[in-house]
Amino acid sequence: MPVPVVLLLSLATAISPPTCRPAATTDARAVIERAVGALGLPSVGTSVRTASVTDVTNMAYQSDRMYPPYLWAAKDMRLAMDWSTGVHRAEQGAAPNAVAFISDSARRAAVSPRRAVVMPRRQASLLDERAMDPWAVLADWRSAPDARVVEECLYRDYWRIVLGRGTPDGAERLYVDPKTGVPTKLERRESHYLWGDVNAEFLWSIWTPVKGSRALAPQFAFRLVDGETDEQRVMSKYAMVARDSAGVLAIPADAVPTPALVSSNPDTVRVTANTFLLVTRAYTNVVSLQRDTVFVLDAQIDAERAARDSAWIGKLFPGRHPVVLVVTDLAWPHIAGVRYWVAQGATVVSHPASRTFLERVIRRKWTLQPDVLEQRRAKARFVFRPVNESLSLAGGAVQLRPIDGAGSEGALMAYLPGERFLYAGDYIQPGGPDSFSATYAREVGASVRRAGFTPERFAAMHLPLSEWSALSRFTGLP
């Protein structure tokens, strides 16, 4: 008799293997030493491993779409790894402008001909070279006093032993294949300015011999963030060389700590009595009181910048006012303050294509360091208004239009007809008439003409208050 489909599904669910289970061993030190031996590291002595690297990094944070394929950037580097001391160097550029990132199990520094600066071990804006290199990872784990066996987990079709340890930056997990002893990946949670925290995985693949030794190293390495490939690397020309021919492999004694980043208060630039630019070295946005509502045109960088903008709004426009946040495009540094304004009860206005991504940003739970939205999650509401072909707000005092050129799909511009002022978001830039930003500027000009706007002045995220007649300086057109 045929088995009902529902029963088949129930049986399949019942017999599907768990993703993790208790480990057969509890000896973390033995697992690490086996991994060291599996890669042949005892054979390298005091020689230094060198390699050439081509690195491709996704630029999801400023892509033309917030889904794959993302824009990407590539660079070539030279690596050196001293297994006996645990020192790792990644160098890029050519003399006299070469920069090397040198690290050991405790410190990391950027070394250039001008100076040496000790940096945080992890920085969101810089890649973690040690995590991309399993030799450096094992160098760190072999000296970890708290390494322990956590469990076994099914990863890439096979069961792996999972080790755990703590670091000053948070917990890490190392997956090791019990069949061969070869390390498979490093996994950890990392802080992130937009997503709060992300799951970062460093995966190594295609093990290749290292010339001059019996050691193995991966030909490919990957960094995945929340399951998406964020960085991919190919390594070639592996060789073992004498330490004195491998270049500098120590953090210089005169290295100084990285200066603490101090966020500055925005400066105000008056456009009219009710409209101001809020300007920092990195970004300019706009606040304007129209009727009884404060309009915030973009919320860049982070919640701290948004809070500083909010303080200025309180000074410029005293009293209680509803707030409307206009998001002109989705590059991550442009929207990292959105969660702050949603927590304050602001209505968000943007292109219809932005809605799904903004909803993801708002829904995301910040677990490592809950932000103000996370703290107000129970009461906060995401109120969204789309700008389709056009949107008029505050009785026509604020006019929003999609730019909708070939390079500006999904982006908005804002026009205040009473002030004859146009805010172009990110889409007029100082690149000049021979750069891609000239296309952006031309698309803004075309959109202004289609809308029948007649601005006298304009500003953008990276431009000061300017006369509209100066647009040709950016477009390269008369």
C-alpha cells in the first residue's frame, strides 16, 4: 500500500541527522596538535612561508543594489608567515608607498615608510589577515589557555570537531576535520555598524604543498558574512625562505597607538531661516522645518551622528515637532543612522525599491551591543512612505523625485521650492567631468529639468552649498 506523502515527510523529518552532537573527544590540545601536524608545520623550522595573493572584496555597502552581485574591488598582496614566532605580515603597494600589516597573537600594526601604528586587532573597515590564514589561526589557538572541545557539527557534508575559545574581541570556534586533522574554518560573531553584529566565517580550501617543506597551505580562502561571500582570495607561489630574506617580521618598537576616533559635532551652514546643512568632514546632510514638521535629509555614519543631528535640531527648531527622515539612497554609510530615527518615532520616506532593505535593517536584532532601537523594540514602529513618480510633503514645501538615470536607479533628490534649494544626496560628487560621477551629475540635471524645478543653489553629501550655475563643473557639459 502506498505510504501517504504526509507520513513520508514526517519520517524524513524524524530521521534527518542533527546538525551538531556531543564530540567523541574532549582533548582540545590533542586536536590542535593534530591539526598542526596535518599541515606539516613541525617541518618548517625557523623558515618563513611567503606567497603572492590576489584578493577580491565585495563592496555590498555601496553597491548599486543591495543584493548580489555586488560591486567589488581587487588588490594584490604579498604574505609572509613565521610559524615559529606566530608573526604574520600582509604587504600591499610598492615602495616607497608600501604598507604592511604585521600581527602576532596579541598585537597588530600598520607599518609604512612614514610611521608604524598599533591598531585594534579587529576593525570593521580593515580585513583580518590572520583569520584568512590557517597557519596564523593555529599559531593563536596553540597558545590559547582556554581552548576546549565544544561539540561536533555537520559542516560542508562531513562531521567536524568544533573547538571554542575566548578572545578579547569575543568567542571563536574552530572546525577541524576528525578524519585528516585539517582545519576547515574559523567562526565568530563580529560587531557591525549597520547590522549590529554578524556571523563571520573564514573558510580554507584546496590544500597545496609549500615549496621547500613538507607543509600544506590553502590555495583559496574565503570570508563569509551571514552566509554571503564577502571576500575571496587566491594564494600562489608558496615557498619557504630564510627569515633574514623575508623582510620585517616584527612590530617596530617605536610603533604608536592609533589615535582615538573622536566624533565631531556637525557644523551648521544656513541655507535659509528654516533650512540648514549639517556638515562634518565626511558627510553633509540637511535639516529643514516646513510647517510644523522637521525633515531630515539622510542619516549617515551611525546612531551617534544621528543623535548629534537631533541635538542640533533641538537648538535650531525649539519645541516638539514630528520628524520625517528622507533616505535618498541605500549605501550603508548613508543609512546607518536610520535605526536611531525610527526609535525616535520618525516616518521614513524613500524610493519604493528601498523598502525591503530598510525593513531588514530595522528588523535586525543587535545582540552584542543593543542600540536605542533594540532597547525600544516593543514600542518602535517602522512607518514607511514610498516616493513613486513624485511625492509632495508639507503642503508642497518639500518635493521628492526619483533621479532614475542609468546609474542612479533607486535614488532620490529633494527640492525645497520656497528656498530654491536642491539636495542631490550622493549623486553630485567632486570626481570631475572625467569620472563616473559626471554621469551622476548629468542624471541629476536631467531629472531636475523633467520635474520643472528651478534651483538657485544645491548641496550634496560630499559637496558644500553651491550655486546651481556651477553644475557644469561636475557634468563637463555647457
